[in-house]
Amino acid sequence: MDAAFSFLISAGIIAFGIWIVAGTIAAGSPLAWTLMGLLTVIVGSISLIKQLAMSKSRSCPGPRTLNMGDAADGFAGIKAHRR
């Protein structure tokens, strides 16, 4: 869920930047607004690339998790030690 939400945010930032650039070019507005739109596209692209890199690193197997049997043995050892 978090990954999908991050992808949508990055795509929204990129779409907003494209909308600004297209609108300013069509309206013949000053170059500064076009550059601001391009900056938004660049920031959204960087965010998307970082999210893609993070999602690829998450797909690798993680560390071994503790089994319930291991935990029960550990707790039994602690209880025996306290007595």
C-alpha cells in the first residue's frame, strides 16, 4: 500500500509539472513559469526513480525471522533461570 501511494504521489507531481509546462507554452507565458514547471517534472522524476530503487531493494529476501518455537525455548530458559 505504501509503495502504491508513493508511486501515485510521484506520478501526480510529474503530471502537475507537465500541466504547468503545457499551459505556459500554450498561453505564451514568460519563460520563468515554464522553467518552474520543468523543475516540478524533474523533482517528480527523481522521486519516482528513488521509489523504484527502493521497491527493487525491498524485493530481496530479508533477514531470518524468529520462529515461535525459538521464542518459546528462550522464554522457558528465562523462567527456569528465575526459579
